[in-house]
Amino acid sequence: MQTVLQGMSDSLVEVGRCGMEMNVKKTKAILISRQPFLVQIVIYQKQLEKMEHFNSLSNLVTGDAR
């Protein structure tokens, strides 16, 4: 799982070479799964902050898929 997510993140970094750059300080990660996973996503040698929940369009999104 971590290898797939890291590969996707690396693809986003490649977009930065076309003139767009990712702001790692403002970027957060959430893994939505019913089973707990220990995942670390690294971009520009910095680990993304992990979120347990966030609000999207007045709806609470949680990492445990509830």
C-alpha cells in the first residue's frame, strides 16, 4: 500500500517540473480504510502530516471509513 501511495506522490512531484510546485507545508494526507495502516508519504524529503478527519462541504470525512 505504501509503495503505491508513494508512487502516486512522486508523480505529483514530476508535475512540478512543468512549472507547478506542491506546497508541502499545506499538504496533508488521509488514508481511508477500515483497517489501520502505518503509512508515511514523503514529498521533497518531508513527511506529509497525517489527518484522522477533515470537513468537506460540511461533511465530516474520517479515516476509518465511517
